[in-house]
Amino acid sequence: MNENEISMGKRFWLEFKDLLMGAAFPLMLQLILSASVILFSDYFSDDMAVGIAALVFGELLLAGAYIIFGRANGITAVRKSVQNAKKREGETNDIRALCHTGEYKLWKGFAIGALSAVPFILFQLINCIVPNTVCEFVLKYAFGWAFYPIYLAGQSQWINFVFVLYPVAVHAAAYALGAYQENKRQVKVAEASQIKGKRHK
């Protein structure tokens, strides 16, 4: 088997599944933080200062989580790039290696962040078109990071979509940082291997 024998559909599906795996943990953290820290913004809605403080603290925790997972995803992607390249040099039949699945590309940092925000986008869109208590409940309890800033400001919910840029940008930046750090580490490993090889000659 070679790269040319693999269909575009197969390539897309393998890559899409890999991106979904990268988005899973950030999405779970969204839900956990929204159902805990950020929800305090609603409990203290009578005291705007306390509500804003709770919201800001929750948003910072969310940013920290995205930085951690984004960096880890970037590191993993570079390692996969190196491993898959070695497999292809050995004429492998591993379909993931042949399809370059999970390998580092900057656009994937943005894509993973965007995928983690898709559930919010769907519920927010439905609620904007047909306001209902179910969607509002889900937005408050599961996606407070994007719902509450505009809600507390008393502005139109259509503006909430701007907050999608927040996890996307943070994850992409952390993804690029993780890749940069791992590339530096890979260079040092390669240099150390060369030095070791010369000593054995």
C-alpha cells in the first residue's frame, strides 16, 4: 500500500477522528468549569462586582486549561510527525502514517479549538433563532464561559458568537508553543544521537 492508493474520504475521516480526540478534553473542561466556577456569576447576579469576579476567575481557569491541553496537543502532533516519517522511510503499511494522520500543522490548532466550541455554537444558534428555556439552561450550565459575559452586560445573544474566538485563539497559540518546544527537544535528541554515534566509531 502507498499514499496514492488511499482515498480522500479515508484520509479525511482519520484526520477528523484525531482532531475530535484532541478536542475532547478541552470540551470536558468547558463543561466542568461552566457548571462550577462560572455558574457563580449567576448566583451573585445581584452583586455585579462578585459576579464579574467569579466570571473572570472562571475564564482564566478555562484559558489555563486550554493552554495545558493545547500545548500537549502540539507536542503530541510533532512526535507523531517524527514517528510517522520514520515509518514511511521503512515503507510501512500503517495507514495512519501514510495519511500523515495527527501530524503537526498549525491549522489543526485552530481546528481543535473550533471543534471544542461546536456544541456551544449549535445551542446558541438555536436559542437565538427560537429562544427557549432548554437551550438557555444548557448555555448557562454548560457554556457559561461564552454565555455570561454578554448576559451580564444585557446585550444581544448574537454577540455571544464572538467568544468562540477565545478558546480557538488560546488553543492555537498553545498548540504552536508546544510544537515549538518539542521541535527544539527533537533537535537536541538528534544532535545527542549524532555525537554518540561518532564516539562509537
